[in-house]
Amino acid sequence: MGRGPVRFVIGLSAALASLLAGWDSAAADEFLTPAVSVVRVEWRAVVDQLRTEIGGTPAVAANFSFAGQRRVGASHPRSMPALVQLNAATAPVFAGIARSTVPVLLPFDTSAYLADELGGTPPAPLPRYQAEFNPVDFFDAGPAGYDAVFSLAPDMGQPQRTFAKPVLVEITGSLLTYDLNDPQGGKGEPVRSLAVEFPDLRRFIREGYVRYAFTRFGVPYVVSIQCLDSAPRVRRLACREAYPVAERFLKALRIAGGLPARPRPDLAATAVERPRAFSPDFTYRPVGEILLGSGFHRQRGRVDLTAYSQIRFPLEAPAYVHSQSFGRRSGSKADQPNSAYPWRDNFCEARSFGVGQCANGFGHQGEDIRPGACPSHGEGPNTCDPRQQPIVAVRDGVVIRAPRQQAATLQINGRNEHIRFRYMHMSPSRMDADGLLNGRQITEGEKIGVVSNYLDHPNGTTRHLHFDVQVFTRDGWIWVNPYATLISAYERLIGGRGRELGAEIATSAATNVPLPPADAVRPGLQEGSEN
């Protein structure tokens, strides 16, 4: 072959390689919406189960009509009048229960409760009907299903129990499950004492919780208790102490409400709409590219190009996603200021918090965000107080937070999503005073606090916001990487697309990044643990 043909082949190969590289770069820069599966509920089986549960109390059963109108569709309330009647009976205890599109299973004995009402005597205190669990701390029902949190007082637990505080038990039933690439998903062991009532029940410890996952009426349910897989302590609930509490909860579950909705299709992943024009200054490192050496046992980051929700960015611009525990202390070339572009992912940084989406099962759970610098104190429209930089709600939603907790969670229960956003490091006393507590409805863009530095105590960390995202799966609520979600939200806020910088090349100097300080790594706990 002569030189001419050789040059042509080389040039063609180079052009093809360049074109493929361009395609790869474009593909790597695209963010996707999450893929979500929608379950099909067996509502006729729900009605049959309800008939069985109340059948032992004839006076109560006589008040329910199980003969529905066959002319209306199966998703119409008139096709299942018994469920309409059930929701009316339980709504005074569980507000909005009829909004749930899945059968609501709760530790609530509806027959006993209604029998007392029909007998002309005031109902007894709620714990009597709830296997001694206290009145519900949190209940939220909507188009995606429902979530509830109950507590059991210490004196109602096992006689040998060490833990001296009420045990919080959460249950979620969801019409929607997020389809994650989940290496730890689907694991667990059966519980023999519950095998008859829950044939497919799995018990497992994951991301700081013992979880009991099962399917009923075609719907995935998960009961969970935050705990430590360790020896019992007065201030830390051991998972083996949580087992009998969770199993007591499971044995008490009854149908408490819910109504069918029109069937809907699964949601496929699609490209996220982003600004066409590029920002003149906003840049970011690739998704999953954490500071070299900053991962647990030197693990790398998690490449997840999913923008899990279209949110309002939680701070004002400019703001900077950076590690608050690594980099600046290392003295290496990998250092970068915390108040400058480019952004850097820190989802899988070294922590002892369980994060199944990170390579070794441990990570940071979310992203640290630092607000832009405040102008110096003074007068004028452009001045601000660095201790009063606002944090806002990223969506319309409902708050999950008990008094004195240092974490505030915003839950979205919508037609196409069942998702949670958690904020950390705001002052608990300030949040208590502002009424940022269980059940409060807030609107997108509403101020819910200020950037602070609380971590078990004031000045416990640097001044920044920790922000993370959880989605519901058949293993329960799982932490996912919010980096792409935050990038796309920030682009909408500033009206310009960010530029992704090329991947870094590892250097020997960058491998000497130290571990975070003691207040950033607490063995066995998730951030914001209150137990």
C-alpha cells in the first residue's frame, strides 16, 4: 500500500475516533430522569381481607357494604364502597388516608375501635388499638402511597432492653418503586415466626436500619427501625433490640384505608431538559469523580447520571458543591477552594455511614454545599449576614422531623415520584421555634432555615448545607447520588448550562489525602442520627 492510501486510512481513523469521542462526551454530559415501576394493586383481595378482619365483630361488619356497583370501573370508589366507609371511619385518626393509592396497612384494630364507638362509650386511648404503639408521629398519604411513623415507649418493650428512649418504627407502602442498579438489593433472611402471615418477608440491615420487606396485594411494603448492628447501649439502639419491636408492629398490621386509582404506565428514563446556552463561569467535575484518595478504603466515586427530580436549588447563587472534610487539609495539588468553581462530587467520600450505591457500601450519603461569600457588613441592597444565608424548600412537600432532631426531611408524594430530600446542619432549636416539624406543609422556594454549622453541637462542623436524596425501592428508602440533580437545578437557577471538565489523572501526591476529622466520621451512624 502506498503512502497516499496509508495517509487516507490514518486520517479516516483519526476522524472516526474524534467523532466517537465527541459522541462519548455528549453522552457523558446528558442527565436522565429516573426509571420508575408502577405496581398493580389487587384491590379485590383487599376487600376480601377487610371482610375477614371485621367479620368477627358482627355489629361493625353490618355497617360496611361489600356489594359494589359493577357498572363503574374497578378504579372508581363506588365499585368498592366498603373501602370508602373504612376511610371515613379511620380519617379522624389518620388524616387524608383516602388519598393513598395503595392499601394502608397500620397497627390499628379498626374493629375494636369502631365497636367501642358503636357501644356508646368513648374510644379508649389510641395505644389500646395500636398494640400499645403511641399515636402516630407522622402520617402522609398521596398518589404514590403512604408513609407513617409510630413510637413504642421504653416500658412497653422487652424487659431486658437497654435503650432508654422510645423506638421509632416506620412503614411505607408505595405504588412507585425506583429502578436502581443496586448491588445490595433483594437480600435478606426469612423470619420463621412470621412466615405464615408474610410468606415473602425479608429481614436485613442496610444503611443504618433493620428492614422488613414484604409484598401484599401486589404492593411492596417496608417496615424499618434505625439501629446499630452492635452491642446494646443506653443511647444507641442495637438492631437485635429492634427485632421484637418491629415484629410486634408487623403482627398488628391491619387494613386501615386507601382507595384505588386509575392504572398508570411505568416511567422510562428520558433525557433531562437543560439550558442550551452555556454559563460563562459555572463548571463542574464529572459525576462520580471524588477527590482522589478520599473514598472509603480508597474507593472511587459513583457515576450516576440520574437527575432524580426537577427541584429548585436549595441555596441562592453563587453556591459551591465541594468536600468539607477533604482536600483543603491535604496540602496537595488536589486542593481547591471551597468557594469557587468547579464543583466536585462528594457522595462517596469516606464515612462509616451505610451507602449501598457506593463501591464498599459506605459513603457520605449526600453532597456538601457551601454558599457564596457574603459582602462585608454594612448598608445597601447587596449586603448580607453570613450567619443568615437562606436555605429554601426544593419542592412543595411535607416535613418529616421530630423536635430536637438535627436533620429535616422534605417528602414528595406525587403521581410520578415518591422521593425525600434531607437537609442537615441547621440549628435544631431554631427549627423547633420555626415549627419545622412533622406534617408541616411547605412550598417550593419557601425559606426553611439558614446555613449553619450544627453537628451534635454548635460549631460542630464547617458552615455549609449537607443535602441528600432518598428514593423508595423494594428495599425501602435508599440514598442515591444527588450530584446530577443539583447540577441541573443550579443550571435552571442561573439560566445557563455548566461545562463539565475532563477527568483528572491520578498523581502520587493526591493519594495522601487524610481522613476527615473525628466529628465527620462516627462509626455505625448515619448523619443526623438521633438515637
